[in-house]
Amino acid sequence: MRQTERLAADAAGLARAADILRGGGLVAFPTETVYGLGADATDAEAVAGIYAAKERPSFNPLISHLDSFESARVQGLFDETATRLAQAFWPGPLTLVVPVAPTCTVSDLARAGLDSVGLRVPAHPLAHALLERTGRPVAAPSANRSGRISPTDADHVLGDLDGRIDAVLDGGAAQVGVESTIVSCLDGTPRLLRPGGIPREAIEALIGKKLEMGAETLGASPLAPGMLASHYAPRAQVRLNATGIRPGEAALLFGPGGAQGAETARATLNLSENGDLVEAAAHLFSYLRQLDASGAATIAVGPIPETGLGEAINDRLRRAAAER
Ligand code: TXA
Ligand code: MG
């Protein structure tokens, strides 16, 4: 249990909030849609803390928040439509899902292992000031516990997350009250992934055509088989609950003690030597990628507890194992 600070909407509160974020902590902050639970998006361990605080059982891709279109362009590739949407609706309640830029610093975990990134420049003056001072992309889902209602003021946030996060920046009531509209611009065709604060009609008026519906289920189950396959799935087979490693397999371990046969593995990585599930979650996607790159036909994964973030980690691993 940590002490959650309630920070005032002034220079001192903003400075403190930015310090906490830059130090890898969790700060809830107002946007014009709902309060977000923020963490440094470039720091996978900080991002894992979001899932732990929310008790989210699976890793959805998170939206990374930025202070300007210029900052967003460092993270993602904007085609002509994405550029027009950004110029028309940012800052504001619009999230754009675009391919990752080579200069992208958003962690694999915040992107749930995808090759795309969700970006938003919020209009709320406090959010803007905080993002400017933090100087990094800030990953932020709504600041509620999983399965509860999105918070539109600081009391809602504390009701759900008091003692589980470092601070809440109190900016009063959020204006819009529903989450941002999410549009993907990945293959030349913009698609509506989630209706939200910017009406579909406003977007269609700008692009001059009807918006196609995207894979709306991305929100519900972004890592479902098929959905993920086109973006990211390990090439290797995944073997779960491996108590021993067979020669030539790549090994993904958890906790102290190693595994039998690990010395003949093609490659071995340990998600967390200390058995820390937050650390393990932070490493999960990048370690899977690294082991896949080793060329092994199979990635053998040691047992991981089903408690805390272990539920989300195992959920992700089961999907990776079930895929083909
Ligand atoms: O209004 C909002 O959007 C609030 C405030 C805090 O900004 N944030 C919010 O975040 O609702 P979150 O994490 O609950 O929304 C994440 C959703 C995912 O479920 C998914 O639908 C979409 O954003 N998303 C993010 N990145 C994506 C990606 N790379 N590909 C597809 N969908 C993505
Ligand atoms: Mg939410």
C-alpha cells in the first residue's frame, strides 16, 4: 500500500506530478474525456504498474499521450489522412492508431507487442502542461479498476485506486465524460475502432467519405488469435508450463532457480529472477521477440503464477501458444 497524494492544479502540483512520472511512478490526471492513469510509456516497468493497479487481466494496447503533434510524429508514422485528422482534431478527444516510427520510444508493453501505436494529444490544459513538463509519451488508460466505470473526477479515481497509485492531479470534473474516438490509419483506409468524444460525422466531413468500422473487438480482446496474427505472433511454437527445457529450445523462465536443461537451450531469458510479476510483465513482449529472433523452433515457457499480473501474463502466453 502506498500513500496516494492529491496534487493541486498549480505549478507545484504539476512539477510534483511530472517528477513522479519521470521517476517511473503512477499519476492519475484529468483529460477532457476522463481521468487517465498515467505512466512513462517508454518505461515498461512503469507501464506494468498500470496493469497491476487496475488489476487488468489482459494486456490491451494503451494510448500514449503527447503534448503536441510534433511530439506524436516522433512516435508514429502519419499518412496524409492521419495528418489531416491530427491537424483538425488535436488537441482534443481523438486517438490515432498509426504504424510505429523508427524513432518510437513507446515500450512494447504499452503497445501490447503490436507494430502500431495509439497516440493522443489531449486538450485539457492541465494534461497539456503535465505532458509538456514530463517530456515523454505518457501511457494512460482510464483511471479506474478493471471492470468499473471510468472516472470523471479525482474523487472517483481515489475511490478506486487510493493506496494503489502515487498521486492524482486534481483538475475538477472532466468535460467530455466519454473516452476519445479511436481511428486507425494503418493501410491507407481510416477505420473507426471506438466511437467517442469526436463524432463520426465530424471525421467523415473532414475526410470526405464514410468511415469504415475497424476491428472493434480490438478494445475487448486485442490479442485474440487472428487479430494479433497479422501484427505480431511469435514465429516459434510456444510450449507452456515447461518444467524442463529440451535441447535447442529457447527458454523463457520466471523466478530464481533456472530450469532443468536450460544449459542446452538455444537462448534463455528470465522474465524476473526475483519472481516479481510487475518486472516480468514489463519484459514479456520484448523477451518473446528476442527469443523468437534466436531462430529456435519452440519457445518453452516456465510456470508463472496466476496471481496479480500473472493472470495477464498467462493470458497473453496462452494466446501465443494457441495461435496455430
Ligand atoms: O479518452 C481516452 O481515450 C482515455 C483518456 C485517459 O485518454 N484513455 C483511454 O485509454 O480510454 P484506454 O487504454 O482505455 O484505451 C485503449 C484502447 C485499446 O483498448 C484499443 O482499443 C486502442 O485504445 N488502441 C491503443 N493502441 C492501439 C493499437 N496499437 N492498435 C489498436 N488499438 C489500439
Ligand atoms: Mg477504460
